[in-house]
Amino acid sequence: MKTENADIAVIGAGAAGLSASAVCARAGLRTLVIDREETPGGVLLQCIHNGFGLHYFHEELTGPEYAERLLEKARSAGVEFRMESAVMKLCDLGNEKELTVYSGADGVTVIRAKAVILAMGCRERSRGNLAIPGDRVAGVITAGLAQRFLNIDGFLPGSSAVIVGSGDIGLIMARRLTWCGIQVKAVVEILPYPSGLSRNIAQCLDDFHIPLRLSTTVTGIHGRDRVESIGIAPLVNGEPDLSREEIIPCDTVLFSVGLIPENELSRQCGVEINPSTNGAYVDGSLMTGVPGIFACGNVLHVHDLVDFVSEEAENCAANAVGYVKNGPPTMEKQLRTIAADNLSYVVPNACRRGVPTRFYMRPKVLCRRAELLVKKGDGTVLLRKKLQYVKPAEMITADLPAESTAGCPDTAELRFELRPEEEAKV
Amino acid sequence: MKKHTRICIVCPAGCHLEILEDDHGEFTVSGNTCPRGKTYALNEMRDPRRVVTAVVPVNSGKTPYLPVKTDAPLPVPLIGRLLKKLYSMRLALPAKAGMVLIRDFEGTSVNVVLTRGAEEQER
């Protein structure tokens, strides 16, 4: 069995892993990135559409171009890659972490690292996660798998499709399928508003007159060997109105119904998971409950823009570098953060006093204008931010400057509240 | 007076644009939060264009397809013809990202460039 030592081991070579590893290697630390796939880049490689990088690179790039830039940064910084390698086990040995890695080429390798960055990303929720009734037939796949078939392997998944869920991947796939000659008959969304970005509704559905059926659920998938039709019905008071059921003939059903952070390794090694993000609880330096294990990107919480993933990963990596170079920080009591009115979560879950911190949060409500407030336990307002077009599909960011938390007592909590000011037109 | 609505696709903010068309065919744009939104709205009225991304077939077993994009938005009525042309191509390896595959498509001065490269297949 081979053994290897590293300063920092990064699990996952997608946007988060590449961005994080470049920072670690540039700081002079021996950095290993481990990934199951043949080439680094993660899901970006199959996202051939444009729209990436406006914030981070200040230009509009396609997924493969964005990945290539990150890869170039990581390579030139001296990051070492272990591709086609799966991390089977992650163990906390105190000052060191032990990763058991399997690859076809090397068999089992044990890697010991002073710190670990979790950057495993997400996998897609599937039909099974939703318990959709009907026949178990071929032709039912997730939108991301269809994207891989079309953009990397070059297979057409069918000839006419219905997309369930209006997440961004599903919307992008509606356009991609149409441009490949596959007829997209409808996008069905159970919520009263779309889950994807507005621009994707405009350029992926409206451009092709693809109907978006809101507040609508699937009553069943029908067929003998292959999908022959899908039944849908509008929701009335949370129940499908079967008197208005509609059967749409199609041979393919794509599911775009959300992502699940892949935290099996994290759980196994004792990292506590936050049920409202399905990612780890992290402190102000994006360190999990296990000292020396950090998390960033979609494995921490699902982002809607890769630019935010890169930014968060770099911040996370800078903290991991500090941990390796200076040793674990002395026990410092951090301010706990609370997602209160109209917010489903806030990341990170704590804030270091007197350290400028960027917070990411997801709203529960749809509104045209709103105000975000960050309050101290005693009600003092530390930050006010005006927002336009708040919707659950779009993450909110807020920066809390150092001076606003420097004087807080260590028992203080930070309450994040969202106050809608004007209702949205749906 | 005619009213048009569009969602701006220039950036992820997705501003809701309102375009008023007066009787002389002049347009007034509101709802945009940056100048690019106004330009987008006017283009939507006069000459709608989109960036096109697709994959082209490659002469290689290991890399059957490679991704491409137009380097500028293409007039919407030409998209179908461009896609047809792309799907009928056969790309030889090695090919580098940034390589121009089609120059000045149908006199639009829009080029098609490769967005990912690949080495020749190992034997």
C-alpha cells in the first residue's frame, strides 16, 4: 500500500476544489487534489453554455473555458492532481487527517494531510427522491445526466421530452434539447414560481415558446418499456386536481428537481451537517466542526453562480493555509449567526469578531423590493442592505465589515432578517 | 403606443424591462439598472440576437464531441442554419481551445470558436 504526505488534501476537482487548491499551492503548501473523473473541471465541463465568470473574471465564459482558467491557475501554482481516484474513507487523527484513496492505477493509497478541504459538490435529486408514481420505464433521467449525454458523449436521449422542475439545469437543457431537434413539450414546476434564474426563463423557454406550467405536479409516468406519456395536474390547496389531469405524450422525462450535497465522507468522519443546507455547519473561517476540515462550494450549500463558488473556495483555502502554517487557532468564541425572518439559511454559521465576513443566504419569499437587516442580540442594527427582486432561486450576499462586530460581546448572536417591502408580480 | 416586456439576459440579475413603442416606432426603455439593459432591449425590438453554444463531432473515439460558441450574438433567424452546419462538421485532432472553426458566418462577422481543446488520441 502506497502512503503519501501532503499539507492540504482537497477532495474534488470541480470549481471549488480548483479555486481552493490554487490558493493553497500559491502559499507554498504541498497541495493534492483528488477526484474520481479523468480530467479536472467537474460539472463545468458539460455546461457548454455561456454566462459564467461575469463576477469573477469580468467576462462571459462557457463552462469549459471557466474550468480551463481555474485549472491553469492551479497547475501554475503547483497543485498536484490524483485523477481517477476515489476517496473511500476520511479519518480525523487530530493533528493529521487520513484519506484512504482507491484508484485503478495505484490500488489503495493512504494520504496523510494536515488539513482537508471538502469540495465534493452535489449530485442530482432523482425520480426516486420524489416518489413519482407510474411505470418504471426507460427514458427517465436527470437533467444533468442528459446534459452529459448530449455535450460530452454525444447521445440524443430521446425525441420528445417533458422536463420536471424548473431549476437552472432543467431550463438550460430545454434550450439545448430544442437546438438538438428534440421537442420539449413543457416544463412542469410544483411551486407557484420558477426555481431558476429569470434570464434562463427568458432565453431558454420564452425564446422557444416552451410552456412553463407552475403549481403543477406529476400524476404518473406511463409506458411499457420506454416512456410513452406523462400525466400532470394543477395543484389546488396542495392536492392535485385530477379532474383537470392532462396526459402529454413524450418518450423522455428529465428531472431537474434540486441538488444534494455529497457529504457521505464528511458524515463518516464526524462532521456535523446542517439540515437546512445539507452541508456542514461551518464557523467564520469555513471550518467544519472537526478542526482542520474545511468546506466550500456546493458541498457546503448549493450556489446558483459558479463565481460565488470560486470566491468562497478561495476564502476557505486562505483560512486552511492559516491553519496549517500557524497551527489551530486558540479557542476563540465566535458569534453565532441565525437565519430569522424569511431566510432559510445563512452561511457561515458563526462570525469571528472583528474579521470582515461575507455571508451567503437564501430567501424563502418572492418579493420585488426588500431590506436585509443584520442585528445584534440586543436589537442594534449592524447592517442594512436594500434588495431588488428577491426570490428563493437567487442567493443573497452581504458583507459585514470588521468594525461592526469588533465590539460585540462574545455571547452575542447575529440575527439575519429579510423584510419584504413590495410584493412581486408573478 | 405599444408596450413590450422582456427579461434582460445580459447578466444573472435578470432585470424586468419595459419597452414603450410610440406611433413613430421610437422606443423608450425602463426597468434596466445598467446601460447594457437598454442596449439589449433596443436590440430585442430591432434585431434580436443570441450567443449560440453547441458541440461539434470529432474524429476520435475517446473525444466524440467538443464544445463551441459564437464569439458574438448571432441574429436569431440564422441560428437553425448555423446548428445544421456545426452538426455536419468533422473536427480533426489535435485542436486547441480558442481555435476559429467558422469565420464570418454568412457575412455576419460572427465567428464560431472551440471552447475546449483535445490532444490526438493515444494508440
